[in-house]
Amino acid sequence: MDSKPRVEEYMTREVSTVSPDDTVAEVTRWIVESEGHNGFPVCRGLTAEGFVTARDLLAADGQTPIQEVMSTDVLVADPEMSVTDAARVILRSGIQKLPVVDDEGQLIGILSNTDVVRSQIERVTPEKVGKL
């Protein structure tokens, strides 16, 4: 049996998303009012279409639809992927959150760099600590 932690074990399942039709002003307000959000997956229904970050919103007019400023070349994770592989994607790409999608492209969760750290901390055994 493979004991490597999987993305589905550590991802956050309750994901805040925005619509491609939402405006820059609306999403900016949600980022400001949220605790710790600096971006959101952009979904039409459950289908992930992109990702928008606070940086994407900086120079845009408030009435601009999110679909005009969002990134569409979004990296995603498979729920069966190992957390280690997902961590490599996060580290190498410089992102903080990796949307998790199923085989149909439906958003089912999100894996943050904090989730990756938690997966490693939870797997530390007394033997590993003793070696340090």
C-alpha cells in the first residue's frame, strides 16, 4: 500500500470562488473583507475557468468583468496526486494555492502551501524527531 499523503487528504473542500461575470470592484471588496484571501478560483458553475489574484486587479477599472483580467493558464492538481508532487508545482510556479479538479474539470478543492506544510508536520514521527 502506498503511504504517501494525497492531495485529497489535505485540500480544503469548501472553496470560495468568483464568477467570470463578477466585476473587479466586487472581487476587490471580497479580498479586502476576507481573512487571508489574496485570490480566488474563477468558476462558471463548478467548472474552473481561471484564477484571479489581487495583483490581477490592481490596474483594472472597477467595472471590468473578472474574465478580462483572470489568468486562464491555471495549474491544477488531481485529488489522487501526492502532496509532494503538488508541493513541487506550488514551489516551482511561485503560486500559493493550487485548485484541485476532478476528471471533468470540476473544482472540488484547493491545496495551499499551508496545507502542504500541515501534511508534513502531521507525518513527523518521534523517530524522525529523534534523528534531528
